[in-house]
Amino acid sequence: MNEPTAQKTINPRSVLEYVPYFRDKIFVVHVESNLVNCPELVDALLDLDVLQEIGVRPVLMVDGNDAETLYKHTQSCEMRTALVEVPLKGGQLVQERVREILSRHQIPVVASGKSDCFAHEAINTAFALGAAKYIVLLDNHRVPSLNGHPIAAILESEVATLSDPSLTHQELLKQAAEACRMGIPRVHLLDGKMRGVLVDELFSEEGVGTMVHTDSYREIRQLREDDIPELLSMIARSVVDSKLVDRSYEDIVKQIDNYYVLTLDDSIVGCVAVYPYPDHHSAELGCLYIKHRHEGRGYGKNLCEFAKNKAIEMDMDFIFALSQSAVHYFRDRMHYAEFSRDFLPPERRRSLELSGRKSGVFGLQLR
């Protein structure tokens, strides 16, 4: 293996977004044996060193019974590692040794004892350690794809439903799904020969490999009070451009039950509000926003559909949005009809007139 000549650097902005979420989490990284002496593995090892610097607690595994070769490579990368002399088949004592090394803020390097990256001993150890992620660095570019496109993320329960003949490496997907059922929240299948693969996978919501997951990778949930600073910073640009109404922390707290956020991998990337007017049997869709780098992926439509369904749950007859900058979006993309202000609830019409904004009214009849 070629020795590294320089420490790999990564974009600090991308890192900072994920640091709070990754800190103190255990990531088990399983390296297929054929990769151990590949020069490309140096990148992954250096990336793993960076992950440890920001608070991740990595564990390095390798196929078979010999972890010493991989351990020597980590030493040439000047990583804070310690060798676990006995493979995982040694049982509980090996797990205790791994925990001891982690407690010393070192990276354990351990052999799985099997030639299978999804061997029971490996997955069981990851679960016993409380691993948040099980990351497999694969040889021979074996990341699953569908119709020629990599599968970025898939729910564990959906794996069994895939029957498309264009699907590649289905067995790997099934093994990853089984690992999820054994208690691992997220399993990542990565091309171990791709330079910078760990950074590109972990520090972007879309990733570069395949993630099989048990929890919801993308979800829309109710806003929490500790989310408000993030929401305010997110929408600030549109407020400055007069595309969104200015809102204070206190304004949002008062109506927090009406706000929802779209998250990817627990990071907030969009928001929407649904304000009910029960006396008028209508609801307003407001504060619709998607972060700039996530535009064009259908997330705005997801939030609009969510708002419509929420209004139906509230037993409303009509949902409307007020906008002076997103006319084409609501009219042409979401197929909202244009209405006069007379269709608004009286109190909302008064507040709009007092604001002086020249917003159009766009809405859908729900019944």
C-alpha cells in the first residue's frame, strides 16, 4: 500500500452541519479483505481519522482472521488505532476489548472471523455496541443500482418488494436489509475503490452509495422549539427578498403546532405551515421553503401534498396560499386555481390588506 503524503481535507461547511448529529455515534466500518492492500483504501482511512476528530467513534472490521495487516496500514496513516488480537468469534471477551479501546478514544481494528461482510458475528457485534451505522466498503464496484442508476436510499421493508430485472447486487441488498432487522438502524453499501467515498456518502444527504435503513430517512414532522433557530436562518434569504413574511422566534412559538419540517437524515431541508380557519372551513398553506441546494427534487411538492392532506384531516373544505413571487409554482406546478381575495377568511383578508403586500390568492377546493 502507498503511504499517504498529505492529510485529506473536507469542506468545513458540510462537516459542521453534521457534527452535532454524528458526535459520540459508533460507526462500524467493514472492509472487504481484497481492499486491504489497495492504495484507494488510504483515502477511506484518512476520512475515518477525520470522523474521529469530529467526535465519531469508529470501529474497523476486516474479513477473515487477520486484522494485523489493516492495523499496520492505519499506523502508517498515523491513526489512533489499537489491534484486537482475537477475531470476533472470540465472543463476549472480544466485545469487551472493543469497548475498552473505544473508551480510550482509539479506533479498534478487529477481524470478523468470517469471509462474509454480513456474517452474524459482525452484525451482532455492531448491534451490541449500539452502532448507528454499519458501513461496508465493497470491492469490485458492487453498489446496487436500478435501471442503471445507483439506489441512494431504500427502506428495509421495501427491499423484498424489488423485482425489476435491471436490479443489480440484489443479494447484498437483502443482506443489508437483514442487518437492519437485526437492529442496525442504517447500513451503507459503498464502493471501496472510490476516492473520498466516506466523506461523499456521510456529509451529503443524497450520498454516493446505497443506504438501507429502518427508520425514516426522509420524513415530514412537526416543528420542535429547538428547531426554530434553524428554521429562521433557513428562510432568512426569502424574507430579505420579500418572498416570505418576516417571522420572529416568538411568532413561531405562538403557532408552533401549525409548522412542519421536511428532514433528510434528520437534517432540516424544508418547511411548511398549515394555518386553520375553522369558522371559514379553510386552511392556509404558508411558509413554504426548500433550502437552495435541495431545490428541483420534488420536495416542495411533497410539502404541498402534506399540507393538503393535513387540511383534509382538519375537515377543511378549501386550502389556499398567498404569494406574489411563486405564482407559476402554485398555478402551473401545483394546479392551484387563482381566486379573488373575497374567498379568504375575513380576518385573513384584513391582515393581508393591512400588510400592503400584493399577494395573489391560489387555492384548491378539497370537497
